Amino acid sequence: MRKIVARAGLLTLLLLSFVSAASIRNQVLLIEASETIRLESQMVVKNYLYFYNNPKKTEYKKRVLSGLEDLDKQFRIIAKSTKDEESKDILAFLDYSKEKILEVMSDPLNKDNPALMLDYSEILLEGAESISSNIDYVPSAEEKMLMRMKDINFQIERITKYYMAIIVGNEGINYQEMLNESIENMQKDLSLLQQYNYSAKNQSYLAQLQINWSVLKKFYTEYRESKMPNIVSLASLEVRKNAHVLELYHSKNQ
């Protein structure tokens, strides 16, 4: 009888362990999906604004459509991984917003579309952050650093989005304040990275990131003197490459 009870107890412990592991895995999937949506909310619209500014560069239109496919993939991950009713409601609205972006892409050069796309960008961002806030998971110190690196990528895309919004121009809407706010957030992220105890090698990567960011920031802030969206595109990509090296480090250092 005692053996039966002991086996039953062991089985219960194993089952609870399995359920707990599955729950944690689902939470991690939700965090990763919401972070990807957060990034794509900026990239999709940034790429659209580049296409709107120069329709001959059709690769930007392709990137928009590819980004929408990625959003759809992340939506499916969240739908399978969450039981939270509020998150499901938010997801339905995000999917609706994605469909509205697809409608815009059927007539992408309409003069009213840049402002619409910027609105959809913020809706996707707000939804992603709301879903993330509903996740009951406390990240480790290293996971927080990884999330910081992802935020740097996000801020670069967001700043470039607002830079292009200014380039494209829209009377009555001032995007300079949002541009400046995002630049300040980028500066905060970099300051926090400086507090981390990196190896000498990774310190050199961080130094290169900061150097390239300083160059890029000048292009962002001096848009009145000269508008150089192509250079900004290349320079921002270089900064993201620098950040990716440290992101890989923190990803492997979990």
C-alpha cells in the first residue's frame, strides 16, 4: 500500500513538474512573440515610408509584405500559447490592424496613407506591450540584458521610422518630439550597457556600437540641414549589426 502511495506521489510530482515546465515554455514563447511584434510594428512602417518616399525601390514594399507575414506567424504563436482572455481580445484587434495595413498596400502611394500607417504602427506596438504585461514571468538578470539588446534594435527602427515620417512630411503632424524621445531612450539603453561587466573583447564591441551610434545620431538630428535617407538606412543597419553581436552573447549566456 505504501509503495502504491509513494508511486502516486511521485507521479503527481512528475506531472506538476511537466505542467510547470510547459507553462514556463509558453510564457517564454509569449515574451519572444510579443518582442518580435514590437520590433515589426516599427520595421513594417519604416519600410513602407521608404517605399512611399521612393516607389522605385520596390524591395521596401517586399519587406513590408514579409514583415506582415512574420506578424501573422507571431499572432499564431500567441494564440496557441496564451489562455488569457484579454490577450486574446488584443490579438484579434492586432490581426484586424494587420489586415488594414494590407489594404493600404493595395494603394500604397495615397497621400493619406503615411499617417494611417504610423497610427497602425502604434496600435501594434501598444498591443504587443499589453500582451507582454499580462505574462506572469520574472526574467533573470541575463534575460533582462537580452531584452535590453532587443530594445536597442527596437529603438533604432523606431527612430528611423520617425526620421522617415519627417522626410515624407505631413502638414499638421509634428514627429520631431517622438524622434527626440526615442533618441533619449536609445541613450538610456546604451548607458545601462556600460554598467555591465563585459570582457575586454565585448567591451570593444560595445565601443564600436557607441561610435557608430554617435555618427547615426547626427544624421537623425540634422535632418533640417540635409536629408539622407539612404545613408541613414545603411548606418542604422550597421548599428544593429553591432548590437546583434552583444545580443548573441547575452542569448548564449542564459
